[in-house]
Amino acid sequence: MKILVQNLQKRDNLATELFEEHDPDLMLLQEINIHSETHSFPASNVSSIGYGTAIGSKFEAVTDIKYIQSPYAEFGGVIHKKTTIATVNTVQFVSFHGYNGQPFKKKHKLVAHIEAVLAELIPTGPAVFAGDFNTWSKEHLKAVKVKLESVGFHLAYSWPYPGRDDPLDHAFLRGMELQSSKNYECASDHRGAILELRLVNGTS
């Protein structure tokens, strides 16, 4: 299974362009501008003006769709980061855009966002938890890893953010094997990732 993970920076029609360029089986998208896209996305958790997260699938039906927002608001107590969850071919997928956990913020608020998402997942079975975790803090990322590892995930891939030594974007897997990975540049300020995955002891 070929997975594309991308923060789109609200760029017009960028998800559609990346779908046509890279031909992924599934897309996990953050900061989508849903009203600008010509490609349809069956699961999208967006604001009234169309910004948020989405999951798109090329072949399989998308089921068990759930929409989560971060328990804590940011930017003046108004904005809650949005997360989309869906199941495709028995695998749970999470398109995650994390609470803004920069060092001036409290890491427990980012961890609380992770916990809110995990509460909606089936606690066992294959899953992909990927996206923009919104922090360069090693301390915050360590706390995220501890929480996700406690329920069977492992950090499979992190990819660079332009001009920074530490990444914002990560992919955690459970019951899935990473066969190959690469990252690419596009019109967004984030690089995107393409992951080739297969079920543990299973098929791609």
C-alpha cells in the first residue's frame, strides 16, 4: 500500500495535484483547503471555511470515519486542531494535525490530543498514525512516543522540515511494516512523505 502524508499549507488544489503526480493508494492530509480541491475526499474534518484534515483512498471503501478535535484550544482560545480517523481494508488510519506544542506551550496539551485520538481507535490491530505533530521540541516528541508506544505503535519514519534540523512530521505504525520511504518538495512549506507499507505477515 502506497501512502502519501502531507501538510498542504492550505494551498489551493494541492492535494489533487499530488494525487495526480504520485498516484498513492491513500492520502493522509493536514491543512487541506477542501473547497479548492477538484478531487473528492470521503473523510474530511474541516472548519466552516474548509480548512482541516482529510483522508483520501484510491481503491477501497473508507469506513468507520471519526472526527476528533484537540481538547485544548490555541490562538486566543478559538482554534482546535482537527484529526480525521478512518478504516480502509481493515487498517485504521489517522491523519493527525497536533495541538501546537512549541516550547512555550505545555506538552501535556499535545499528549492530551494524542490521548483523545487513541480513545477513538480500536486498541489492537493494524494502524497508521501520521501527520504534522506541530512541535520541534525533543521533549514533547519523547512524550508523544511514550504514549503511542504504550499502545503498540512505533516511530517508523520522520521527514525533514525545510531549514530545520528537527522534523515536524512523523509516521507511527502498529501491525504494519515500512518497506520503503521517501520525502519530496512541493508548493507547501512542509515536505511530504511517500511510504510503502504492508501488513505484518501480510500483503501490501
